Amino acid sequence: MTGAGRYAPSPSGDLHVGNLRTAVVAWLLARSTGRRFLLRIEDLDRDRSSTAVAERQIADLLALGLDFDEPRWVQSERLERHAAAITALGPERTYECYCTRREVAEAVRAPHQPPGAYPGTCAELTEQQRQRRRRERPPALRVRAGGAEQTVTDLWHGPVTAVVDDFVLRRNDGTPAYNLAVVVDDAESGVDQVVRGDDLLDSSPRQAWLAGELGWPAPTYGHVPLVLNGEGRRLAKRDGAVTLAELAAHGMGADQVLTRIAISLELATEGEPVTMAELRQRWDPARLPRTPWVLTGGLR
Ligand code: GLU
């Protein structure tokens, strides 16, 4: 079986041109390396996810000319597989954590730990302390990483090394945590090439490490520079016309949006009509612009 790339949106809002551009890059890299290309709906956050939004996201990706191989993966249908991975790690590799977000943020960290890294507060509690804490708060479950160091080599960022913290595997509402679900779903769907926005670069050493612990090879990683607004912040819905529906309301069709994305990737010139197949012919990963695409006032 050949490997696969994927695009894995969270269906919490319509895709904007930054998301669409990352999806285009993921498709180009997967298809130009002979891979299948999968779509995975990351809907574990039930309160923020909507099937209608997922359907619109898929329609937008298809409108740009991306295609996907079957099956379509839906994270919320795979809870048993996520739980099985926790079981496979074994009880000695995990521990319950009763900390609130605030306690984690305020705790003193060991030197060299990145912001947001868990300082290990609940790692060595006695059974008696656990029983008491459990009555106060339902626990999350963390992995015991033992201060492991992990390097991943990103296609565009080069080697990234980090000390893996005791990150969350299962949230305290029982939902599998993002890092666990991504690793299990990528591995079990045959994904060996991960392309996504570079806001997730920091998560990749954790994920590569966890894959290894579960007996899977880590995928290759490529983190794409984000699209920023005029203030240098990550593009968001409030930044003007940024979704296909908003742009269509301004008379800009999906074909024109694809041209603008292709220009930002230095794969087309102003006003030039392009298809995904043509972009695939022109695509050279070594030439991906490394600086963010800055959009002031949306795409219009
Ligand atoms: N679902 C995540 C997002 O929409 C992406 C996760 C991933 O690609 O690993 O930001």
C-alpha cells in the first residue's frame, strides 16, 4: 500500500484562505509524491463541531479542485481506537492529573521546557492523594514521557528538537486529546506525510515520540507558514472577505481564489487561470515561500 497525506480540518468554522492554502500545499506534496490523499474530520470537540460546517469545508476543498481518496475519516467514530492506544501504553505509562489550566499555567517549570509544557505536578501522587483529588475533580490522563528528547526533521523548518512533556492523552471530560487522536488516526489510516500550518510545529516532537511508543513509524512533517493579517496576526474570520462564500459574494469565484493562492506560492502570475493538475506540474517543495503571506483587508 502506498503512503498517504491528509488534510484534517476541525469543523468549527468555515475554512479561510490560509486554511485553503495549507490544504492546497498538502495535496500538492501528497500527489506529487505518489501518495493517496485523505480527508479527516477532527470533530472531537463536540461543542464546537458541526456536521453542516464539515460539509461546507469539504465542498470548498472540492471547489478548489482538490480530490480525496476513500474512506473519509471521522475522528468521533474512532473513540474505541483512541482508547485502545491508551490501553496499549499500559497503566505504568500514564497517570491521572487533577490540575486546572490555571494551575498548569502558574506552576514552576523545569529549565528548558517550552511554554505550556506540563511541569509534572500530579506525576508522583500517592494513591491516597489521588483518591482525595478524584473527589474534587474528574481527572485527565497524562502520558509519562520521562523527559524524553525527540527530534523531528521538518521539510521546511529542518530539525526541531524538544523535550517531550507529560502531555494529555485523555481530557477530563473523557474525550481523547488532540495529540493522541492525531497519532492514532494518522498511523491507522496509513498517513506517512503530515502537512499542516506551522502553528502546530511545536506539537510534532510529542506526536512523533508517541507514535514510536505505540510501535509506529513517525510520519514526515511539513509545516506551512501561516497567512497573516495586516497586523501580523494569524488570519481570522474578522479580517474581511476570507472564506469562499464571502469571496463569492464579492464576485470572486473559487477559480480566482485558487489563482491567488497559486500566486502566493509563486506558482502562477496575476490573473492566470490554473488547475490543481497544472500546479502539480509546476510544484517544487524546495521553492515554498518561507515567509508568511500577509493579507490586509481580506483577499479583496
Ligand atoms: N485539526 C487541526 C486544525 O484544524 C489540524 C490537526 C493536524 O493537522 O494535525 O488545526
